[in-house]
Amino acid sequence: MEDSRKILDYRNMSAVPFKGDKFTWTNKNYNGVLIKERLDRGFVNRVWGDVFVESHISHLDFYSSDHRAIEYVVSLPTQSNREVHHQSRFRFAQFWLKDPDCQEIIATNWAQSQAENPISFLLQNIADCTNALQSWHSNKAKSRYNNNKIKTLLDSNGRTLTSEADLANEVSSHFSSLFTAMGADDEAITTTLEAITPSITADMKIFLLKEFTSSDVEDALHSMAPDKSPGIDGMSAMFYQQHWDIVGPLVTQCVLQILNDGANLDEINSALITLIPKVEQPTRISEYRPISLCSVLYKLVSKAIVNRFKTAPPAAISQNQSAFLLGRLITDNVVLAFELVHYLKNKKQGRLGYATLKLDMIKAFDRVEWIFLEKVMSKMGFDAKWVDLVMLCVSSSTLSFNINGVVHGLVTPQRGLYQGDAVSPYLFLICSEGLSALLRKQEELGNLKGLSISRSAPSVSHLLFADDSLLYCQATEASCQAINRVLDVYHRASGQLLNTEKTVMSFSPNTSAVVQNRFHSVLGMPICELHEKYLGLPSYAGRDKKELFSNIKDCIWKLMNSWHAKLFSIGGRKILLKAVVKSIPTYAMSSFSLPKKICQQIEPMIANFWWGSNTNKSKIHWKKWSLLCQSKAEGGLGFRSLRILILSWLRRDLLVKGLRWKIGFGNKVRCATDPWLPGTTSFLPFSYSGDREFTVEHYITPDRHWDLPLTASHFGNIDVDRILAIPLSSNPREDKLFRHHSDCGIYTVKSGYHLAERLGKLNDSSPSDSNRQWWNRLWSLSLPKKVKIFVWRVINNALPTAPNLQYRKISPTTACSLCNYHWESVGHALFSCSRPRQVWSQAKFNHLPLNIKNLHGPDIFSYLTAGCNNVELEKILCLVWCIWTERNKELHQTKPKQAKVICTFAETYLQRFYKAQAHPIHASGSSASVQQDVPASPSNASLPGPIRWKPPPPGFYKLNVDASFDSDGSIISNGAVIRDFFGDVMGAFSKPLYGWYSVKEMEANGLIHSLPWALENGLNIDFVETDSLIVVNAINKKSPLNCISFYHDVIDDIILLS
């Protein structure tokens, strides 16, 4: 199979779509067992697929064979086809400039040699570039476009529709029918409402009904991805984010008028429905997933509601639901369902059996009845004004449809929630609360008994995750009738309808066939041995876990195969691997331990893609995967090792090894024996001469400061510094254990991963502090990712220089191919070869060491960093990258560029990168005017548009706070200044800090010290400004919940002070 994949990749082949029955082979019911498989496929290369776009394979009859006859139907490009499938004229797109590959394609296809007829030669160059760019862009876009294009549909009568008008009519008719209300069943709604217990408290109501402000609108805007698909008006969030100073006032006025005054939003609540295929070859409209593309103006209303709304439901929604809520995870349901199914599968004895039902609703979001939703919200306790605002969003929409890039139709829905609307998931939870309440009511009445895996375990009757629902019950007549009544009432009240094709029942082995048949006759659901998957993961596991998780490997292969590594720069490949590929096995690992064999197969696939492997022959892996998986500060690239990642999910000892005491009152923690001091793996003092039974409380003064004289008399100097770094809250709490290695103080997979990695290296040599410093400096530079990765390869001697190629038996010589010097080291290729020397001379960088050709990569970088600030270093490293790029082009018979041209290109390339990075989207909070963190690097001086101080309104004061430390980190200090509208200084303050602090702790301490100082001096602060976005987000409650670290105690104190 792997060899076949490699051949298909190498030849750039793709599968031809088919029509007919999916399976092409059968065992002809051999030995009474019928097996069908799809063994036969057809493949074409990209050129053929582009010419014969509509061609397909037809699966014919078996004709006495065990294989179906296969017919390849070639659809010739007729005149009518050419009219429909015309090729757009070539237009150079601006967004191509952001892709580093674009410039390389132009440089490759633009010939430099002289010609007798320059004009003809120029036009030929333009034509060559046009063809290459079109092919490049087509490779990226055409495959997805062809997959998503709606070519044919079958209507309700089985008639095939192909014309654009027929397709549009079918889509409009389908959704018009789907979104037509079926009529309220008052009896069913009343029954459901009687089962619901009000859960919205008075405090929740007050919070939800607070007046919306301009800060709420800005927060909603900045929570949107800038380049997400726009609504029907075509204006994306990026337009508003980048021009908020122009459009913001009017937009804010309109949005607040809707949120606070209930103004009509019919004009902005027009959604564009885009259809996404759910299967490979969709033929019916039901096989497409409708996604609503709402306008940004409507999203501002919707997201402002959601940002406030999502803080209330965790307490209002039953624990049986785990979707979309803060503090609840999808893995909670996965693990619980796995344990329950495991128990059910092994229940082979006992008088009573158990049943589990996996429910699947047809178009669950689209069938929600609005009247039901409104009445459930009211019964839960939401205020009438809040209910009216939410229902205004739900009921004011109109829908149009995007069919192959053209907008068709106009439908006014009467029911349904739209996927793409931010508020829809939370409203669906409220709808599902009706089902949960009905099931709980039947349990209370004794009609329904859930599944309990032991006598002391709680009974579980249902687990809900959006429209994926599992029901558990004793296999009795009473439970069967109770579930039947619940599903019937819920259907009539909410509009939800069971999908009988996907809804299944399973029973424990001790359940008799009579009982199973009774369930089947009453509920009308098919019976299976056990449903295989729940929420995308196995519901139970046998002995062969390799087979169970093999689909993960196949999914990763298909994904990377569809990308084609050669179309991405090395920086782009890194982003894809970290952001996309890593998430595929991570989801499974959150609940299961992946077999070692699977991990050993996945990591080489990732490594092949990273090094740009072509599948006919793997490219050279210049460094081991284990090095790439080290952190950036230790010389790696920060990829995650699957082996260590599994340990971070599953090793219980990691939970214990990172625990230390957070000091509150200090009366529970013994100084000598309990882990409480930062700075070592044991968290114990290095030396202690006091009473071994003394608790930490003994060294805290009544006014909540460390007793420095007493501390210094019992602890060594190093330990005193460690103690002084522990903040003492002015509002002490009980002492509590927390996770030292986690930012929020609780165990996270990230903190567990780094701890497991650190523990695995205790016996290995670790990088020195100086190495860490220049690795950190490299990654903090304002350079394109591919330039940084190139420098990483220089330092690690991972470049295809002649000696490296000879070592791998690829080149016969170690000599330089350009100047024939006998040993082409990295230093020679980049600095001392004849052509690089000309470039460095042109760049006026003449103080290179004479022996640079003999230096290794780390020594070269150490030399360069020693005498340069970050701006100079960025220019040098970008020039080094350009020299290597031109060297490679010259080796492949491209005419060499002059040294001046290379220097100019490096400077221009770097300035273009600076310009692209020069317009960050600033975040703002409601309690502080916030600027986004700017890295403390001189390189930021090269970015245009310095951030200037803005005065507060007239009559108000602004406090600016910052923290700083000297070059070796030995002196730390906070500073603050208070100014008025005119910029006049009302007061200034500075205070040294003693101990060891992280940057965010330093910034937070600046506020802790400066706010009381301002109050003591009678200066009432109206605005606080700091350059630490992390601190401001924490103060504005935008940090994760349940944080228990020292840092978050400081944040709580700041909130109390303000």
C-alpha cells in the first residue's frame, strides 16, 4: 500500500470520481458470509483531469465475475461545456505576494540571457511566468474547487438536475421546506416545560442585562478571525479591524442601538448559505452541510451576546451536556462513554440487562422550533428583555444560497439555528436541555433506570454533546416505554427528528433476545453489537489497538499527500505540521494511549514532509527527529514527540512531581520538609538552620510581608532570594498545592509534556545558559520563518555543502563547486568563497574573522551576535540567506547576480517583511487602555509607525506602569508615572524588586505597588496602561478559569485595589 501511494504521489495522480454502487468486489456470499469491498479505482494525472473535467468512472454489473465491470466515461469539452467551464483571464493577485514561493517561481521562469529581439524575449518571459503562476495557483486551488463544486443533484423524484437554474431551484426549495415551522404542539411543550427547573440566578440576570458598551463591540470585533469568509456584502472582519478609526464610531452606534434598544436588524441579518460536501461524491442536497456566512455587522451583535452569554450557561446547563461550555471538555463524554460501554459489553451475568441507544438527529440545528426555544429560555429563568434580544437575532434573518460562486434565492425561515452564527451552539444547548429534563423527570418518577457500573457509582441515563446523544437504561419494559414517550414528546415540542438510519441500539450480553426484540418493535431502531465510535473515537477497544487507530495514520497521510510539500516553503510546512497534523493524533491521545507502532509510523511521515520528501525518493533528513522535537531554547524546532506527548496525557506521576505549596496563611507548610520554594526540582531549601517543625507562617509579619531579618538568619542567601520572590497576598487564603510548571497552577498537557521532557534529560547534557540566550535571541528576531529555520540549519550544520554530501555518498568531492577550494565548509560557502566575499564587501561588512571558513555554525553565529544589535543582525542573517539562495541557483546553471543586486534584494525583502508586520490589531479591555506586547528587541525600531502615548480625557488621570531589569537580570525594578490630559506629570514612582520573577510577575507587581502608592498620595486613577497584554487580559477576566497560581493571586489583589 505504501509503495502504491508513493507511485501515485510521484506521478501526481488523483482518483477519478465514480458513479454507481460503491463496492466493486464481492466474495459471492462464500460460506454464508457476504463481504463487499471497493478494490477497483481509476487515476489520472492533473493535466488529464484539467482537460476532461466532467469525466467519471461508472461501476457496472458483475456479469458473473466477482469484480464489477469498470467503465471510464470521457466527457469531451464540447462547445456548451466551454461556455460553462470557461477559463478566466489571468490576473496577478496581490495576495500571492505574501507567499514566498511566488518570488521563487518568478525568478526561476524569468530568463536573464541576452536576445536579438528584446521585446519578443520580454513577452516570452511574461508568458512563461504567467503559465507557471497559473499552474502553481491552480495546483493549490483547483482540487478543492472541483471537490466542492455542485455539478449534479437528484431531486425528490430521483431526476438528475444539471443546469444552474435547476440546481438553484432545488436548493431553494429544499431549504424553504426545511426551515418551515411544523406548528407548535402546545401539549408537548407544556410537558417539557413542566420537567425543567429554573436555573438562572438573580446575579446572572443582572449580569446579562448590563448595558452594552463600545468596549463590548470592540471585543466582539477583535475576537473574529480577520480573513474568515465574509457575508453577502463581501466585507470581512479585516476591513473593519484595519479601518476601525474610520468606520468604528458609526458601526458602534448601530450595534449598540440593536443591543441596548432592540432596534430592527432585518437589514443586516441576511446570511449566505454555502454548501460543504459531507461525502466524497454527494448526489443529494441532504449530503451537503449548510454553513451560514453572516455579515460582520450581524456578527458584532451575535458575538457581543455570546461573550456575555457564555459566562452564564455553565451553571444553567445540566452536567449531562459537555459541548461548547467553559470548563467542560469533549473528552469528558468520550472517557465516560468508553467506561460505560466497557461495563455494558462485559455484563454477561445477572437477571437484568442494559441497553445503550446512540441517537442521531436529522438536521438537528435546522429543525429547532423557535417557539420552543423561546419558552424554554423563559422557563429556565432568563429575563424577558434578554429573551427578546436573542429571539430578535434568531427570527429576523433571510437566507440566500451560494451555488458555485453565484448567489441564488431568498428564503425567510420560520425555524432553525444556523451553523456559522456564534450564538447558535449555545441556543442548541438550551434546546437540548428540554430532552435532558424529560429524561431526568422519568428517572425521578422511577420509570427510567440508568446505567450504574457499581453500587456506589452514580446512575447515568444520558450523555449529550450537541446532536450526538447516548442514552443508557436497564433493559426493561418500563425503561423502553419511558424512552419512547420522551422521544415522542421532544420531537413534537422541539421539531427534532430521529435519523432511523444512523440511530442504533446495543445490549449487554445477558439481555435476552425477547427483550431486545421488544425494544426494536417499540422504538423502531436497528440493533447492532456495539456502536463503534462516539464523537470520532472508539467506543470500546479490543486487543488489537493497532487496527483500532490505523485510521489516524491514514488520515495524516491523506492530508499531507493533498498538500504536496514542494508547494510550501519550509516555514509554511512547519505551520501546517504544528497547527493541523499535530491535532489529529492529539485528540485520540487525550483519551487513549496510542500504540507505539502507530507513533513510529506517524513520525517518519511527518519528518518526510518536513524535509520536503518527494514520494519516489525521500530527501535527506539532515537531523534526527529527536533534535527537531527539542524546544527552541535548547536548539530544536519545537515539534512535539508523540511518545512524550502520550506520557503527558497518561502518566499519573507527572501530576505529583510538579506540585509545590502556594503560601496563603502559611500555617500548613513546614519550612524544612514540604515543597514550597521555587528554583529547584525538589522545591526544598538548600540550607535551613531553624526549627524543623516551624511553618512558613513563622516568617511572615502581621502586615503580610516577609520577616527579612529572621528569614536571613535561618536560610542561606540563595534561599532568601527564592523566598522574597513569593508574593504574599494582602487577602490571604488557605495554603494550597498547585502545579509549579503550569502558568495557571493546574495540570495541563503542555506543562506535563515539558516536565516529562525535562525529566528525560536529567542525565543528559543540557545547553548552557549562553546557548539558551542566543537561541532565544534568534527566535525573537523579526525575520521570516524560513530565514530563521535556515539559520537554524547553519548552526546545526544541516546544509547540503560538499563535505556533507560526500559523507552521505552523494558527492564525490568535498571541494567548493564555485571556486574549487578543497573544503566547502558552511563558513566558506557563506562568507569566504569568492562570490560571498564580493557581497560582504558591497554590504560594507568587512570585519569578518580571517578564519571564518574554519568556524562551525554555532561559532559563526556567536561571533555575529556578539557585536550587533538586533536590527544589524536581522540584516546580516537575511543577507546570509540570500547568499545561500543565489549560490544554489548558480549551481543549477542560473546566471549569477551581481553583489549589489543581492544586497539590494536582501534589504528590499526585509523591508517588505517589516511592512507586512507593521499593522498589528490592537486589543482593548474595558478597564484599561491596552497596547499589544511589543518584544523587547531593538529590531522593533525598524518597524514604521511608533506607538505613542495617548492622553486621558480632560479632567482624568492615567497611570503608566512598567518593569525592567538590567542585562544580567540581577537588578529588577518597577516604575510608574501619572499624567493628566496635557501630559503633565502628577507623580512618579519606582521600587526595586528582590528575588526571581518571570516577566508577567514583574509587570503585575508593578501594578500591586503603584496603585496603593497613588491612593496614598490622593491621586485617583481613571485609566491604567501597561505594555503587558497578558496582565491586562487577566485583570479583565479573559484568562482561563480556575487559575490558582501565585501570579493569579496577585491579579486578584489588583482587581480588589482597582
